[in-house]
Amino acid sequence: MPGYREWSDKLTTRQRRLVLLRRTLCDADAEIYYRSCSGFQGKTGKDFAKVSADFWRSEVVGHTKIIALTQPGKRSLRPCQEPYWPDAEGSEASAAKKPIGTGADQKPKKD
């Protein structure tokens, strides 16, 4: 395959290793999960998700928010798909939480 050979010859050693890693890890139904906080947040996160999905040729999964018990902001992207979440997702300040229960809005009374 002359086209492949020309392409392959232009790769650096690091790039060749990444291609080998891709062949090893990513079969037809592979999923790459970046389990880090806010990896897909904002424009740079969306760009990373797109480039990553295209390179791995597999579905990639990441988060736009700080990871917690409920896995907020979990997003996935397939190769050749455009990121569908807003740039601002995950950057909004979290609302202050109130305690749950009767009289939670009131301050404790002093004796």
C-alpha cells in the first residue's frame, strides 16, 4: 500500500507507538474513558474530545464537571461526531446547598 507507506514514514517514533497502542486497545466496540474531572469542559475540552475520538477511532467518554457520586457532566463522543454540549457546561458556580429537614432555613436558637 503505497499511500500507507508514505504516511507511516512521516510519523515520529512517538506517533508510531501511539498507532501501535491504538491497534492493540481499540477493536470495533472499544470505549476510551477519561476518568478525570472536567476533561471535556469548555472549548478546549470539546476540541480534546473530538481529536481523541478521531484518533482512537472509538467512542470516548469524559466529564465536563467535577466528578462526584452521581457522575455529573458525563459525555461521550464517537469518531467524526461533533461535541454536542455547551462550552459553558461545568463552569457555572454550584448553587449553595441548604440542609435537609424541618426548620433548615432557620438559625439554631441560643438558650
